[in-house]
Amino acid sequence: MGKRDDEYTLEGAIELDDAFFSTEISLQDRDKPLKRCRGSQKKTKVLVMAESKTVENPKAVKKPKKVRYLKMNVISDLKSETITKNVKEHVENKADLMTDDSTSYTKLKEHVHSHTVSVIPNEELPSVLPWVHTAISNAKRKLLGVYYKIKPEYLQYYLNQFCYKFNRRYFGEKQFDRLLIAAVSYTRDFKSKIYNRN
């Protein structure tokens, strides 16, 4: 699923933000003192990008934008270099980015057509970056409800599944056929980091 979605880049207007997903503490961090908030060992950093388009006359109960495609990538840190590298890989250089005013996003304007930065109060998030935060909350709810605890080294696989199904939400019964085609098109490279076996 991840390999298939990696073939496509996001274009047009794109919402971008980062999120923290709850995961188990990795083996190398279990003996260290537990940090709190953004640096916690129980949280894994994820960069979320949603390709969205403004709706002309939205209904009162609908979002002001409609979403097309979504990408979620586990990242090692929130440094500007890491964020910029991911954007260069997954976003076209003619895209228009919209983000909050985080210092992690300072170099993005050099690699896209335009970069709109906004100081966004919490109550305005649903109107400024609606689909990024909807996707984050839906993914967190699914992972918590279905899988309960996830090791950080496997989180990307679960996010690949979520994005694959989200990006093909209108395929209906054909979604399984598409997945079957993708499965036979690629060689397997999954390797267990815990048991050291394929």
C-alpha cells in the first residue's frame, strides 16, 4: 500500500501539519527517564499532508474545502531539514502549501510555488486546516480502537493502510482488486526489526 501511494505526488493546494501518535516505548528508550509533552518516548512524530480544494458555496454543515488525497509519514524529528526533505519527496514544486507558523516550516517556501503561514487559534483549525486534522483524529481513533498498542517501528505500515483506503474511498468493491494488483506488482521487502527475519 505504501509503495503504491509513493508513486503519486500531491499537487494544487495542500494543507500540512505534524501530529504525535501514541506508540509503545521502544526497547532502547525503556531504561531512560520518561519525558513529557512533545519529546515523550510514548509519542511518534508524523507529518501529515492533505491535498484539498476550496468549495465554492459550501453548505452550512459541510467543510469549506473538499479533500482529494492524503499522505502520512513517520519522521524522526521536527527539524526544518527533515520536514523539507519529506515535502520535496511527496509534493510537486508548483503546489501551494498552507501551514501554521511553526519554525519547522521556514524553508518550505523555497521548494513550492507558494507557502501561506497562519497563526491559527485552536477554535479556527476546522476552517483553516480542516482535512489535516480530520485525518489525524480519524487515524488515531482507528489505531486506538482496532490495534490498541503499536510499536513505533511498525506505525508507518498502519498509516500506509489508512492512507491507501482513504485515497480510494470511492472505489467501493474495486478497492480489493486494486490492492491485489499492487500486491503482485512489487517484491516484498518487509523485515521484522524485532525478530530479524523476513
